[in-house]
Amino acid sequence: QVQLVDSGGGLVQPGGSLRLSCAASGFPFSRYTMGWYREAPGKGRDWVASIRNTGPTYADSVKDRFTISRDNAKNMMYLEMKSLKSEDTAVYYCNVVTGLSSRDIHWGQGTQVTVTS
């Protein structure tokens, strides 16, 4: 059974930093692309970044401020967020897609990031 557990969110001032973590289990972690998404109040869920064994990709809105990484030995994924802005406020979710069915799309429970002065 696939399980993703997000953690690390919190309250931070503009310009600050946070590190999110995603603990994965129930599937061969190293074989799959992992991703981070976020959902701001009143908006849909947007892609933030993904990482596969060939490297990371980022949404333009977070490029040069966020760094996605993974530790295949620990089945962990991370999102290092720097120079945070108020518009980064959202619930952040880790994601993996393990197959072609909609049932193969898996999400963490989400972790709240609030950027405010």
C-alpha cells in the first residue's frame, strides 16, 4: 500500500526558509518520479517541482528559490524553500504516480506553509 507522509510546514516571514519532507513507503521508491504540488486558498492544486533520477524540474514561479531532492536509500524526498514570498502560502503535497489508472495517483496528507509578516 502506497503511503506518503508530508511534514515540515509552518509559519515563516517573507524572505525566510523552510524544508519540507516526504516519507514514502509501499512502492519501489527509486523507480518513480516524485513531485511536490501546492494548493493556495481558493485555487487549484499546482505543480511545484519534480525529481527523477535524471534530475529535477521546477515551475517558473519557484525556480532559483526552491530545491527538490531525494534520498533513495531512505525513501525520502525534500523541498528546500528559500526567499519565501507571501504568494508561496499554500498546502504542499508530495505526489507519486505509480501506474496508468487514477487509482495510481497518490498524495501525501499535505503540510501547511504560511508566509506572513
